[in-house]
Amino acid sequence: MPRFRYIFTNRNFCVLWLSQIVSNFGDRLNQMALIALVTKLSPHSSFSLALLFSFMVIPVFVIGPVAGTYIDRWDKRKIMIISDILRGLLVAAIPVMLIFFKSLIPVYVIVLIVFSLTRFFLPSKMAIIPELVSKDELLIANSLTSTTRMIATVLGLVCAGLLVKFIGVSAGFYIDALTYFISGALIALINTRGPSRIKEQITIAREAFGSALKGSVLSQIKEGINYLKGTPNMRFVMKVSLLLMGGVGAISVVSIVFVQEALGTVTIDLGFLGMMLAGGLFIGTLFYGRMGSKLSKEKVIFSSFIASGIMIIAFVFLIMNTHSWILGWILLALLGVVASPILISANTLIHEAMPAGLGGRIFSAVEIVWHLALIVAMLSASIMSEYVGNAAILVLCGAVFVVSGIHGVSKSNKNPAPL
């Protein structure tokens, strides 16, 4: 199993990884600047914020399925470059629009277009990884990609929030635009013609590309859905995605209020808790990236769910009774360590089973499942918390993780094949 230092000798993957760091920070900066703008122009309006989040999410379900088909037809590298350039131009246009319009409607239109372009960018980024690394490097590549995204999200929200606060909303948009341009420039340095796993399947790739050009968009969407339904590994990953993102959605809604009530915290203190979680994710990635090839990915996923559930339940009860910041930091760091293998293993299973020519549709479908699970879980948890409390929701999420993990481990021992 290649170690991390070997994957960093892969120039193409390193460039993609660096562009991901830049673009992830840009995404968080964009979100914080948009929230600050909406609250400034429409203060105390939950409806305005709800509209903003709706325009961010709608493209996942409307554009995602169609985007996946075209991603499989077109050059993924060029898709990412064009997406970054267009997103940069559109984001830079927001402060200019505000000079002529005081309404939020033009902003909502730009947000809808930007997040529609993101539906082309993200699946392309995930689908191109097998073209840049060999099959035995997939686990480490996914370890770095998945965890970099998680860490950048946590740290990016903290840094972006402070940046917008001190330099202003308009300057935040301009810096955000710059990050998209830098990301596009880095991706332009990628050479997909080099040695890759795709070259091992060149005949299959040509046949898949040829059939994609001949088929209609709707028929190709149906083909991708049928592949997901008919492939055991893909069905397994879909179930894991529903469980994981459903839990994340429910936890994200109630955890902030729970921590504020239990520890009497302020927003900046929540940032430190997030940093401890990010640190745990990073450590877990390093460990799993080096040792993961020796383990069954399915059993690792189930075991991680069990350990994550235990950590969540322990966090709730210990924080409620001790009100200790130090204990909270330790438990969240441990949660990051044990949770990090779940998404890494799931993405690696997709890459290993993914045929050439279907990557865009597959990862677009995965994104839809993620967001659908997030939205349903967030809505359900927010309603339930009014009746049973935030702590009860967190304990329930932890218990579901534990029970699902135990069930999965016992079933995989009887039948090693994915469910």
C-alpha cells in the first residue's frame, strides 16, 4: 500500500488536491459573505435566508442528474476549469450588482447559477480521481480528498466568518472570486494524458464514450440509476450515505444549541470545538490511509459507525454532567478519528466499482442522496427537538449509528458481500 509521501509525488493529484484546498475555502467564504449580505439587506428575515439556502440546494436535484450525464461526455478537467472561471466572474459581479440594485432578487439569480455550476464541478472532481492515480493509490487519494474537504469546511467557516467581519462583505466576494480563479489555474496544470487507471481500461472507456455520444440524456440518466440499483457495492454505498448524511444533518441542527446551553459558550468558542473535530479527522485520515488497505472496507465502515455513535452518546452525557471544555475537546477529537474512515471507504468503494464513462452520473447521484438525507434529517430533527430536546436527538443519532453498525458487522460476518 503506497504511503502518503508517494501520493505526493503524483504531480497531477497534488495539483488537484491544492486546487481543492483553495476552492473549498472559496466556497465557505462565499457562503459566509452571502449570509452576511442577506442579513444586512433583509435583517431578521428567516424567509430571506430560507430562500438563499433553497437556491443553493435546488440545483442538486434539478441540475445534478443532467450534469452527471454531460460530465461523462465531456473532458472533466475542462469542465472544472470553465466552472471555476464562470463562478469567479459571477461572484465578483455581486458587489457590482448591489450598486444598481438594492433588491436580493439579482443575488438569488447569481446564487442559483453559481451553485448550478458547482453541480458540474464537484462530480467532475470526484470522477477524475481514478484518471490521476493508480488503483492501489485510490484509498490514500480518497483519504486526502475527503478529509481535506471536511477540515477545510470546518476551518474555512471560522476563518471566512472572521474575514467577512473585518474586511466587509464586498471585499469577501472579491477574494472569493480570486480563489475560484486560482483553483481554475491550478486545475489547468493537470495532465490527464499521463499514466492512470483509465489507461488500463482504454478500450472500455472508448466504447462507453461512444455510446454516451449516441444516447439521449434521459436514457443515460436511466442507465446511471440502473447501475446504482443493480450493483451491490453501489447499493451498499447509497445506504451508508443515507445513514451518514442523515445523522450529520440531524446532529448539525441541534448540536450548536446543545453546546451553547451545556457550556454557556459563544460563537468563537464553537470554532475551537470545530477545530478539535477537524484535528481528529486529520489524524484519523493519516492512520487509516496507512493501515486501511489491510482491512475490509465494509467492516471498517460499520465499526466506525459503532465507535462514532458511542462517542456522540458519551459527549452528550459527559458534557451535560461535567460542563468541561477540555473533555469536550478530547471527545470531539476522538469522534473525528473514528468517523473519518466512513466517507473515505465509501468513496473508494465507488471508485473501485465505477466503470469508465459513468463516473459523472454516479457521483451526481451520490450528491443527490447526500443532500436529500441532509435536508430531511435537518427538518425532522428541528421539529422533534421542540418536543424531546436537543440532547435526546443527539443520543438518538448516536444510538442509530451504534445499532446500524452492530447489525452491519454481524451481517457481514455471515455474508462478506456488501448488503
